[in-house]
Amino acid sequence: MKWLRAVLLLAAMVASGAQAGAASPGTVPDLPTFSAHRDQALDRLRTRWGSEHAVTLNAPREWRPVSSGRGGKPSRGILLVHGLGDSPWSFHDIARDLAAGGILVRTILLPGHGTRPEDLLDVDVGQWRQVVREQAEALRRDVGQVYLGGFSTGANLVTEYAYENEAIAGLVLFSPGFKSDIPLDWTTPLLARIRPWLLAPGGRAPLQNEVRYLMVPTNGFAQFYFSSRAVRRHLDERPYEKPVFMVVARNDSVLDAGYLLDTFRERFPHPASRLIWYGETPAGLGDDTRILVRSDRLPEWRISQFSHMGILFSPGNRLYGDRGTSRICWNGQTDAGLQACERGGEVWYSDWGYREANKTHARLTFNPYYAWQSSVMTSVLDAAAGRPGKLAGDPAEGSSGTIPEATSRISSAAPATRP
């Protein structure tokens, strides 16, 4: 019978987690940290890129504020989450400005990103949620007040988390992917099983540049759909009562901009919330001073319309600015227009698919209003923290939502590098 008792004891040990290597009673397993996340991301990136420069561009990063609270602990922190096919570089300019305003900033790298587009073939939205959850909790341990920010799919992930976690103090949302402009986006999970790529790799379309995928497997779109469906359920259930800063381009070729406008009006009611709307003034806007309208047609910058991604970057960004080194010519133009753009000819800028006679349009990858936009963002976060100051749109601030002149600085044609 000794052997039977031994077997039963072993089974009990396994069931209770007391097998070799398990934590002993009373110990606490290691909690995920930002440093561990960054180290893991660097390992993955180095297997893909031969250049340490490219690794750095795609890696998670932390920006520490000049001044911190007592004991070196910053009073505020924000976690920024990139979009589908993108990388932490999306927040290169924004993170710098937030840190200058006294906020600890961290960017993360979602699974399947920063390496090769095919790494999205098997990724799952649950993996993205896990990273957001772990890093939001890590940030909560390191600062007094936590905000979340995101671009496109990343905005979906952080909004979903904020709805489920009251500790989050507010949101910063750029082109939030709450609803696609494609009516049949719900078919992508089924389509991914039979058609891994909507447009097969190896053709004329470039796969990626240094910091983003220019083609994404069908499964990537499916996971985007799952994230948008989940956040819409939360939005349908109840308003989000914390301060929200949101930026939307009316002519976004990816999203339903009208839905986003209605969502801001009806689901983000906090008086300090602000929506920056790039495009024509929406009908029925009335006297809602929380919505700030700016024209997105700026001939002095050769801009025909704003784009989904361009709102993120300053004109001085070294990759995507008006004199940047990375021009996105794959923009729904004719073959002749594509070739002219790739040769470094003069271009106008737009979102995907916009055409106009006698003009070649590259993707707009910068925002002439960036400095003003950043100041509005900072004022919303300061209001969320209870700090005194004027909010754009308040009568005391003197802004009536009229359209100012963008700083005129037409650059010569930037050197084009085909991704």
C-alpha cells in the first residue's frame, strides 16, 4: 500500500501546484514589469532587424518627466498603445510633449508587430489585451494617477480597459477605431480562414517601412474587428464619465468619422473632454465648445485632406515630417502617379485613395496643427488632474472653434525612399 499512498501524495502535490519549480507557500509570483516587456520586445526585434537603429525605432520606450513627485515617484503616467500594423514610433512626438508636461510616458509593442507582417497571421486580440492589462497595472504601481492613450486599434484596447477599470483617470484617443468605414468588416474572421491575405504579398505593393506594416494579413483585420466590436458594446451600455481627448480626421479612409463624432457627443460627456475635428464643420454642431474644428485642406502645405495616421506627427518628425525621409507613395494613385512619387517628384498629400486632376498624392504623414493639438491635449490632462488652467473652447480661452491659418512652410520635394 505504500506505493498507493505515494501515488496519491504525488497527485495531491500536482493538483495543489506544489510540483518542482512552483512557488512555495507564502511567496508572490513576479509581477510583469515594463523593463521585462521591453527586454522581451528587444529580443524579438533583434531577430528581425540587422540594424540596431531599426530595433530602437520599433521598441517600447519610456520618457521620464523632468520633475517627479516625492520619493522620485511621478504623480502622473500614461500608457500609449499603437494601432494595427504600427509600432511605438507612432507616439514619438506625442510622448515627448507629454513628458515635457510632467507625465511619465510608456509605449508598448503589441504581439505580431515591429517585425514582419506575416507575424500577424496567428495573433489573437486576447494577446493584445493581456499586454495592455499587464502594462497598465505595472504603471499603476509606479505613478499616482494613470491615463491611457491609443491610436486606432490601440484606442479600442485602452478604451475597453478603461471601461472595466475605474482607476484610469482619463483617455487620449487618436483616430479611435471604434467603427470601421467598411460595412462588411464582420466577415473578416471568416475570410481569414480561407484567404490569409486580401492582397497577396510579392506584388507591386510594398510590405512595410521602418516602423509600420503597409500590408496586413486578413487575420489582423479580424482582430481589429473583434476589438471594435468589444468597445462598441461598452459604449452602448453607458457613457464614459472621465475626461477624454480625441482627434478625428473627417476624411479618414479607414473609420466611420460620423460615428466617432456622435460617440464623442453622446458617450464622453465630461466638461473637460475635447474633440479635435479636422475637416468641414459638421452639420448641427451648435454651440458645443468641446468640439474644435480645423480645416483639413491646406494648399500652402499641399494638403488636400488629412489622413488616418497623419494627425500623430509634427512637421519636424525626422521620418514622417514634411522633410522626412520616409514618404509613403503607395496611396491609391495611378501607376504613373506612383512612379512619379517614388522618383521624388513634387506631391500633394492626402489619405488613401484620394485623387485630383493633375496632382499626385502621397500619404499625409504629418500635422501642421500639431503644436496647437498638443497644447489642447495637455490642457485636458491637466484638467483631469485638477490643475488650474484654461481649456480650449472655454469662453475665457477665447477660442470659438474658428479655423486659424496653419503656419505656411511649403517644403521642397522631400527625398523619397520606397519602403
